[in-house]
Amino acid sequence: MGGFYSAFVLIGNHERSHRYDEKIKHNFIDHQIITCRNYEQTNFFWLIMMGGMQFQAEHHLFPQIPFYRLPDAVPIIKEELAKLNKSIVYGPVI
């Protein structure tokens, strides 16, 4: 049961429409926001249920930030990405 739950949570964040058959030629930021997505639900219930996976792209950009502090970092990261004309992809939990 635990394996199914882990797979359900993790695969949704790392499954994107981009497929690469050869070496990836993106810079670090582009690679992180292209190859993962965030879940749309960000309330406390979903934060606990998904273990912070609503902030997967932010985690990939800054893995040293603990998941419970990622909600505080979101506005800063969003603002900095906007300066680069970039944004994070969001998708539904189910």
C-alpha cells in the first residue's frame, strides 16, 4: 500500500509531456521547471497528504529548503522566475 501511495504521489509530479531521446540542453532553471510540475492543491490537508509535493518545482530549484517552508518561498521564487519570463507548471492531484 505504501509503495502504491508513493508512486501515486511522485509520478504525478515528475511525469510531463516532454520526452528526451538525447542529451538535455537546457540550463538548470529550465530543466527543473520543464521536467516536473506542482499539484494545484496547496491547503494544509493536501500539504500533509502529499508531503509538500505541491511545491515540487520549488523543491527542485532549492532542495535545501524544508518542505514546510516552501509555501513561504513560493512568492519569492515566482517573482524571480517572472523576471526571467518563466513560470512553474501546475496540474491536478487526480
